[in-house]
Amino acid sequence: MLLLNCPCCGVDADETELAAGGEAHLKRETVGAEDEAFEAYLFMRDNPRGVHFERWRHAYGCGKWFLAARDTVTLEVFGTYPAQTKKPPKAIENALKKKRPDWKGWA
């Protein structure tokens, strides 16, 4: 079972309390964007095997959105952080590099 710590309320929530929100750290296209760029924003997502950064909502708790770094194969969670964060915190990047030396980085 997947357990994520909500950084907003501090509760360790299992996956039945959460709602997945897809890939994190997307560049959002707005008015004036090329059609191809807007289409890519709407429909094209990474679905990697391994380390992935995702959006989650604590649906049956505080209701707030947050981000998580986890391995999609093993369900290992490297950390969670507030949704307003533009890039993963250094502590999470360091944990990833320590456990996955071949990891290329989040960007």
C-alpha cells in the first residue's frame, strides 16, 4: 500500500485518502501559445518506470494539494513537499542521488 505524508497537515495518509493529480512540475501553456505546445501540455505526459514526481491531493483529509517523489516500480517514497514548490527540495534530491546513483536529475 502506498503511504504519503501530507506536508500540509502532517498526516501519514494511505492511498485510499488521496487523489492522484498526475505529473508534477509541468510548464503550463496559456493564451497565445502555439497549438502544438498547448496540445502537449494537455495530453503528453511522462510515464516513467522508476523515479517520478507527482501531484497528490489529500482528498479525505485537509483537501490540499502536494507533490511527491516516488519510485513507480517499488512504491518507495523519497519525500513529499508543498505544491507551490517550483522544484524538489535539496533533501529529496540528495535522498534520490544516495539511493539511485544513476539518477540524472528531475529536470
